[in-house]
Amino acid sequence: MSLLKFELKKIWRQKKLIWLLVVVLLCIGWMYYQNTIEQDLMAKEAEENLFSVVLKTDQLYAELLPLDRENKLTEEQAKQFDSLNVMSTAIFQWKSAIYGKRWDEIPQIENDFLLNLAKYEEAGGTFTALMGVEREKAIEKNAYLMERGLPYANETYPVSPALQMSKIAPILLGPAGLLLLLLLFGNAYTSEKEQQTLLTLRTQPLRRWKLLLAKYAGLLVVMIFFLSVIAIGGWAIPNIFGDAFNDLSYPQFLETGDSFAIIPVWQHLLNVTVIFFGAGSFLFALSLMIGTQLRSSFSTIMLTGFVTMVGVVLTDTLPIVQTPWNPFQFFRAHQFLTEMPVHPIWVYAVSALLWSATLFIVTGRLREGERGLFKTTDKLKPYRKGRTKQLRSVWNNGLFEWRKSRRRGLVGQSLIVLSIAVIVGYFYFAEQVREKENESLGGLTSLVERTESEIIPYYKEAIQAFEKLVAESNAKGEDGDFIYGQNIDTYLGYIEGAREEAALAERALDGYEKREWALFYDYHLFNDHRYLENLIEMKKHNYSPYTIFGYETAIAQKEWMKEHAIQPVFAGTYIPNIHDQWKAENRKEKKADEMRNRKVDHSGLFSLYMYFRDYLYFIPLLLFLLLVGAGFSGERGKRPTLHLLETLPITKRSLFLGKVLFGSIVAIGSAIGVFLLAVLVGTVFNRFGDWMYPILHYHSRQEFQSFDFTGQRAFEGGYKFLPLGEYLLYALLLYVCVALFLLALTNVIGLFMRQPLVVYALTGLISGAGNLLSWKLDDFAQYSPFLYVNIPKIVNGEIMTLLNDPTISVYMGCAMLLGGTVFLLGVAYLGLSFEKRFVKKGKSVTATA
């Protein structure tokens, strides 16, 4: 117990718990603020959810009303009309409660509506606006709310404690929360080696396993503190600043296909907490085991993260290992906790306990290691041939930083780990491509086979049925040809269309095999035009989240690829875009649609494109920023090397600029090396890729409406296509500028802050706040360098279009980022010059005195 207290005191004095507290409260507070400002949309969304029901009820009521006035209703129709009358009254009360925000009245009103809807259908009516699983869910949820006396709540933007926590849980109690804990406390053991304090502990009469147990228990206490802060903050903020209700029993759906179940939200949060605690205990046990073998905190955290990432990717790829006994399954909680449970939650808890205990036992039996990740570099000297007189310029100071870095060996280790990740990523992409290719080609083969054996015979049977009806009508003296003839013509058209589609599909398969891509695109263009026509017709009468823009760009993209003979990249027909009209309650459908239409390829150029499109470029950016971006804060601490450097004949300005120069070269050069490796791996194992592959680029409303607009036009906006090679050049150029700006920012902050952790935290907060505020600057947004950190959305024109500002471009971004870099370095340089003069003046005054 005394050792545990000792560990907790050390953790407290590091002040990391304060940062953890700040991050959690900021996340919860920001989520609550965002949900609060969206509360005005609650009534609108509730009305939209009710719209289809209102429309269908009014339609059915209007059909029976004339018959009721003329007393021509049959017995069944009279019952239907009575039910519809009550349903209409319930809808009126429902809408009145929505407008008056009397949310506690809605469950009872909905119950009245559902009861009379059941009576309506018992009387022979058909209500198509609420059918199948959706109706079953509505009935079950309403019964649940009625039984517990719960009001209707805003589940999209909740402001009550438990519902809000269910929304923030995927962030704080998911991979992001685990990453935060790993970065802050994953080096708890290795930092003792770096600071030499472990040697002092070894002089004490302590068993090694007791020391390790105290260290591990301290990390578990930190995790309990983290969960407690989330629980207290999540409860307190809504109750202090809002009018919350006790929503712990509010229903949550678990869904798998057409099956569903309802559990209270407290049970869902408990399940999330158990899985999170299991994942955290495994992660800390793994980091402790790795930390006993390595001597560097950075290497420990990096290797722990890398092993976890590989384990999660393999678990995602191989369904057979997605069991509670696989510890990496804990990190996929967001994917299976919203589905019908296959295994009880206690199985995951037992699995986490067994894995943590096993790792701890292995850690206790392993001999202590002092190795680097791949090789030792202790013999490297920080100065060239040991001569300090070489440090006379910014360049030589940069070389000095390079030699220090070589001595630590972390840059090389990082590059090796990233290289392995690139190779693993390639095979992950290749597996996805194989699945999409088999699915697409299998669908074409199935269509060809089913057309003559199933589809056309079905249409012929329908034609025969209509011909029989024509004959019967004619026999009765009616005009059967007039009544049913159109249906026969329609089905004859279906047969012709089915044969045409099957012929195109067969040619597409043959063309794909012979690498004649035009034949393959002919089939898809045929379908795209048909889908577009159907969408245009459907939008005249019904709501659809899809846009004309999405299909027109898909058609234009395929025509471009057909013209340039570009090898197909498998994905869905539609191109998801910023003009899509998905409702907030359809988030799952939107995500599924995006994944279905997500283009994946494992050629060299396309692999690099996915690194930018999917924000994977942040991995090397943040990794090398953590490695070389601390500035002077990295020279302080328990062994402040900055004091030694200040005794040498070196100006502080030269040291500062040397750090910036070294950091820039390493961060940019290493990252670009990793990007080029991704291209090389894709080229060696597959092919280089198509430089002319078309990437969608948006145009702003101002450009679209101008007379000299040269791009392509769709109903919702303008667009053009960028060749893939050109897109990647723009992305790399912007990446270089972003890296320079962030490195300058961290180094300047490092002049004032003593701890690297504080430097990185402030950099993240400033960058995040700067990016958010940039969207509020209206006509001045293009002058904010923080706006351009989102590289893919700058290069494809998405941010330019959303802000309707044509001046936002890659070149403008480079100018602002480089300008910001020069400004930061200039201010720091001048500040260090004044500091030098002040110090000299102070010394002279002291000497005179």
C-alpha cells in the first residue's frame, strides 16, 4: 500500500491528472454547448419524423371522407374511418405538443395513435408509412416510455446527462480516450529509467514484482479517476447549466439486421465502461511489459500503439478471431456494443482480467532490458568528433540536433515502425480491393445467369396473367385491351431492358478479362443514367437523401475514365458529396452508404491518395511533431541540458533556429519518405497507378454563378475533376507547409513552457480552436493558417465551397502557412535578441553594483 501511495504521489506531482481533467471537461462541455445550440432543431426534427405518417393518414382520411358524407361506407370502411378519425386527432395533438415543447405528453399521444392504427389494420386497412421493423421499434419504444413515465427526448442532440454520455462515449470511452491515457501515462515505467530514479529504487529492499504491481495499480487508479471525472462531469454540467431529467432508464436500441432489443441507457453505458476498462487494463499491462525491455519512453509508447494497431486491424479483417477471448476485440467496442449481444458482458470482463494477469506475470519474469527498439546508439557523440567549437551557425546547430537524435535512435525506430505499418496497410487495402472486386464481378455474373432463368420468366408469367385478364374482360364486354394492355406493354419493355442490361453485363465481364475498360464502363454508365432518371422522378414526389449531383458526377467520372482508358476502381455507383441531404436520425444509413461507395485500390498512387483522403497523413505528422517539435521544453526537466548549452559560446537564437531547422528536415523528409514508400510498395506488389484518375473537385457558388465559369454544372453546384497525380502534388505541397507551421508553433510555445506535454497540449488546443474560429471569420477565413490543416478538403475544394470563398485554395493556404511560419520565427528571433540584451544589461548593472 505504501508503494501505491508513492506511485500516486509521483503521478500527482507530474500534474498530468490536471491535464486529463481539463481535456475531459472540455470535451463534455463542448459537446453540451453544441447540443444546447441545436435544441431549436428538436421540434423541426420531430415534425419531420412525423411527416410521412401525417401525409399517409391525411391521404387515407381524404379517400374515405366523401364516402362518409354520402353514407356509402361499408362496415369495414366505417371502422377504418373511425380509426383514421382518432388517428388524425392524435396527430393534431402530437403536433401541438411538439410546437408547445410539451415533450412529456408525446408518449401517451403516440400510444393512442398506434392503438388506433392497429384497429385500422384489423378492419382491413393498409398503412404503408410505418411498416415492418420500424413499426415494431416504434411500438416497443412507446410501450417502454409509457411503462416508466419517460418523456420524448432529443436523442440526436441530447442535453440530459445519460443520453449525452451515450453520444460522447465513443470518443472518451473509445480509441481516442485510450490513446490519451497511453500518451499521458504509457511511459510510467520507462520514464523512471530515463530520469535514473529507478536506480534509486533498486537500492531499496523492494522486490521487483512489488514495484511493478504498485506501478500497474497506480495506472488502474488513473483509469478509475478518468472514468470518475467523465461520470461526474457528464452528470454535473447538464444539471448545472440545463434543465435535465433522470434519463438513466431511457431506451437504447441494439440492432442486428431485422432483430432488435431495448436496454436502458445506464446498461449501455455500463457495458461501454466495462469494455473500456478491460481495454485500458490490457493496454497498460502491455505498455508495462514493453517498458521493462526498452529504455526510451517514446519507443515504449510507439511500440505499444503499433502492436495494438496491428492487432485491431487483423481482428477487423478476420471475423473468426472476433471473440471476447481476443484482447484486441476490446478496442472494437463501438462496432459490436450497438448490436444484439452474442456474448454476455461478463465474458469480456473475465477475458480482460486473464489477459492482464498473464501479461503482468510475464512482465515479472522477464529480465530487465535497456535496449533500443532496434539497435543501440550509446556510442554516438552529440558533437562532431567531440568538438563544441563546430556550433557556430544555425546549420551546425541543426547538425548538433541531428547527432543528438541519432544518439537516441528514435527517428530511425519511428521510420521502421511506420514502414512496417505501410506494408501492413497495403495488404489490408489489397484485401478490401479483392472483396469489392469479387462482389462487383460476382454481381455481374449473377445478373447474366438470372436474366434468362429467373427475371425474364417472371415477366413472362406476369404478361400471361394480364393476357388472361384481357380475355376475361373482353368476354364480359369490357375493353380489356384498354384496361390491361398498358401493363402488358410495360412488362414487354421490362423484358427488353433486362436483356439489354444482361448483354451489357456480359460484355463488361469479357471486357474486364481482356482489359478493354470501355466495355466495362458502358455497362455502368447504362445503369447510372437509369438511376439518375429514377432519382429525378422520385424527387418530384418523395424525399431522398441522394442528389442529382452525386449521380451526374459519377457519370462524368466514368466517362473521363473511359476516355482515358483508366483501369476501374471498384466502388458503388453513387458519389457521396457535400450536397447530400441526409437527416440527423439517419446517421447509420449515411455511414453505411459512404462505406459502400468508398473507392479502394492498392496501386501506388491510389494508396497515397487514400493516406490523404482518410486523414492517415496525421499519423506521421503527429508522430514526428512529438519526436522533434518540443523545442527548448525538451531540454528542461529533471536533467536540464539547456543549462549546459547556455554555458557554451552559442547564442540562444542559433540554438532555437537550429532546432527548427532540424525538426523541419526530419518531419518533412521522413514523412515524405514514408509516403514514397507507400507508392513504392503499391507499385512493386501491384502497379504504379493512373496519373489521370479523376478526383472530384468542388466549385463555390460564386464560381458556379459567374459568366466565365469553365467547369461542369450539376443541379446543386459546379465541379471539375483533378488528375490523381496533380491532386497528390497539391496535397504534398500543402503537407510540407502545414508541417513547417506546426513545428514553428510548437518551438515558439516551447520557449515559454517547461514541459513537452504542455507544449503539445497547447499546440493542439490552439490549432483546434483556430480551425473552429476560422469558420466564423466569414470574408477573412482565407487568411487563417489553421483553416488549411484539413488537407483533403482544401485540395478538393470542399471548404472553399462550404464557405463560398473562391480565394481559399492550395496556393493561398501555402502562402498563409508559410507567412505564419515566418511571422512566428521572426517574433521568436526578435524576442530572443531582446532577452540577450536584457541579460547583458542586467549583468553589467550587477557588476557595477
